[in-house]
Amino acid sequence: MGHRRIMARNISLSIWAFVYSLCFGMSECYFAIPLKIYAGKYNVSSSALNVTSLRGVTSDGGGLSLASDPTGKVNFLDMVNNLEGDSGRGYYIEMSIGTPGQPMNILVDTGSSNFAVAAAPHPFITHYFNPALSSTYVSTGIDVSVRYTQGNWEGELGVDQISILKGPNGTISINIAAILSSEGFFLPGINWQGILGLAYPKLARPDSSVEPFFNSMVKQLEIPDIFSLQMCGAGLSASNTADPAGGSLIMGGVEPTLYRGSVWYTPVIEEWYYNVEVLKLEVGDQNLDLDCREYNMDKAIVDSGTTMLRLPVNVFNAVVEAITRSSLIQDFSSGFWDGTKLACWMKGETPWRFFPKLSIYLRATNTSQSFRITILPQLYIQPIKDVDGMLDCFRFGVSSSANGLVIGATVMEGFYVVFDRAQRRVGFALSSCAVSGGVALSEVDGPFSAADVAADCSNRMFKESVMWVVSYALMAICAMVLIILLLLLVLPLRRRHRSGEITDESSLVRHRIK
């Protein structure tokens, strides 16, 4: 979850001895330097997007709410462009918290379930929520803490009113974690003061009785249990900029102007994270040919709070090997793949033609079929701005993971992603803003037969069998303990019948039953 995966690690730059070149023809040369994120500026032009506004659509026949809602509670066009930021620092939305309202920028995270906001000063944030200034804030007195892959925070649970200027009409009462202390959570360069966890109650802390934000919104505003997300930092996600790329969080349905073509859906196989089932990966036209359970080891989730595409170690190594085989550049430093070095070219030289497409096959709602989401190199070979006036430098937007496959912003920026909680599915369509120079940076294709993969790639059967084994083992242990206790009870009684005394060996039992 959360933003811990959002920030690229700041590693001090010292342009040192590791400079070498590979030349192709007379012009293309490759260099490697230690990774560091540098400040930069860019502007996103919408002129190439050719988006035509579509209005008046209210249903797709499958229970989804599209375009504006006649009740007036949701007007999706008003929510367009309500996000700022990029994957390197997170996508955030402005909210008003408390009475009177205190404006806060809140990070959008589909990989956690708590709504939490800074309630104390921190050197990396400009302002914080002050519960004492809100007449509607009620503390529950319950301590709460959340630890992410990177960073953690501790605080106190409370309840207060929130409204979203570019969101559904109305004010709602929600559970708020007031962050009083944190470590590695707020980082330099961010422009948000809290986190909006949009996953299921099972992930909520301290337990699932804490109703998540979106669950409260659906109940109180009576909007459809669906939201959709467009993240428009495609190809720009690693840079630090004063002009954020932004995006849209559509609460209550789907906005047709934000995507092209059809929405392809994959089932949510377990409601905690948005846990989906990956069937296979391809690098260019190379099938990695791994057991499909390798892709879903631990879990495979869709998480807007994760910067990169994260892959289980074996899968990551296979992807790197396949890219190396198919790339025109054979001798990359290992530091490029593990994220500690940048790949740099002379100014104006772009590396994307050297790299293959990456494709992820997801199980379709018709489980005998699959569909494929594909990202072009522009999404996973990501520019870092202003490293050197003579160089254009890039990082690898894929990393290894010890806790599952994560479809993070590197992939999500290519798609309009629909979180249809009502029908337990996640949808992918081509994002209208994932375009560069008139070229679409992503693809969706299907359907394909899933006959060549296992009926269940998600490790659910394995997990269930392990749980049964553990359950039987615990039952056996309990039975043994009961037998021992019965023996300890019976034997002293027999001894008492013979000698009229309770022996020292039975004293433990005697003290327990007094």
C-alpha cells in the first residue's frame, strides 16, 4: 500500500568512475550513474488527446453509473482533473476536513484502507489538520498505527465531517486517523498531508470494524459502489515538477471521456487488496513460460500507491533476462535493473526504441478466457529530469518484490482503471491521457483462451490446504493436551485412594483447579 512505494530513493549523486559507452552506428551511447531524483519541469499538452466530451449516458446495462447522475449526487464531469501529482510523489485530491473546513491534500491509495491525516507538525509538510479547531471532531480514544513497505505512522482514531470540492455533492462523516508521529511516511518534495485508503475493510487498522472512507461515502450519499481512476503522469512519473500531471478520481461510476475503446474486466478474487489473478507475462513476443502461480505468489494486486510495477523475485529476474535478450543494448550495469543507477544518453537521444513492450495477461470474468494489458517502453523506462545539461537520463520502472506482484503506477498510468466493487471486478481501458506525440503508450487486447494455464493460478487452493493442515495440527495438539490433563487429574485420585495424600507431582493441577 501506500506511499512508501511512491517515492524513488534519494541516493546521493557523485558522477564517478562508472562511465562507459556502447555505441550503435555513430550516435547512440550509454552511460550509467548512481540514481538520484532531480528537480525538473514539464508541461502536459492536451492537444494530442482529441477527447470529445460525451454526456447523457447513464448505464452500460451492467449496473454501472455512467456520466452524470440524475439525482444530482454525482456529476462525473465535475470530477475530471480533480487529482494532482504523479507516481513519483503520489496522486492526491483536495478535501475539506472538519467544521469549519480545513483544506488538505490527500494521497489516493488503493492499497490500504485507512483514512489518515497529519495532526501534528512535520518538517516535510506545509500544514496539518488541527482537531481542536473543528467543532465536529470526536475522538474515539483508540490508538491506531499502520506500517507500510516504506514508512509508518501512529495516531488516534476519531470521527469528523469531510467534503470534496470536486467530488460527490454532500458532506459525510468518516473515520479519521489523526497522525501524531511518523517515520519515513512524509518525505521531501511531497504536496500532500494525508492518505485516502480505498481498499476493503479487511485491511483497516486496528481492525476491520473501522469503516473505510469509500464504504462510508457509498452508504451516506447512496452512490454506486464503484470508483475509477485515471493517472496522467505517463512517461513523466519520475520527475519532480511544479506543474503536476494530475488525473481524475471518479467516485460513483465511470466517466466515458477519460478512456477509449472497451473496458476489460478481471475478477477480484479476494476482497482485502484489489487482489486479481495474473496468468502470464510477456516481454515483447517472449512468453516467460513460468508456472502461473509464480506470478501470484503471495498475491497480485492493483495499487495506485505503488510507484512501480513490482514483481516476485523469480519473475523479476526472468523479465530482466528477457529484456536483456531482446534489447539492442546487451551490457547494462546491474545497477540499472536494481534501481541504483540511471541509464543516460546524449541530449535528444531517446532509448525507447531499444526496449520491448511488457504485457500482463489477466483472467477475464469469463474464467476460461484472458485479456492482455500492454505497456510501451515509454511507461517503464522513465525520464529523470535535469540530471545533466548534456544528458537525458532514465530509470527502470520495474522492481523486485518479496510480498507479491503489484500493478502500480508504472502500469496504471497507461489505463483508465475501474474498481467495480459492486460486481467484484477491476476493469482496464485505454486512458485518453496515455498518449505521447500522438502515439498511444498502452494497449488492451482479447479475449484469449486460458486453456493453457491452470484453472486456479492464485495460490488459493494451496493457502486453503495449508490452513486445513494447520487446523488439523492444532486440533491434534489440543487433543494431546486434554489427554495429558485428564491423566494428571486421574492419577492423583488413584494415589489418594491408596495413601490418602496428594503427591507433590500433582501440585500444579491442584493449584489450577482450586
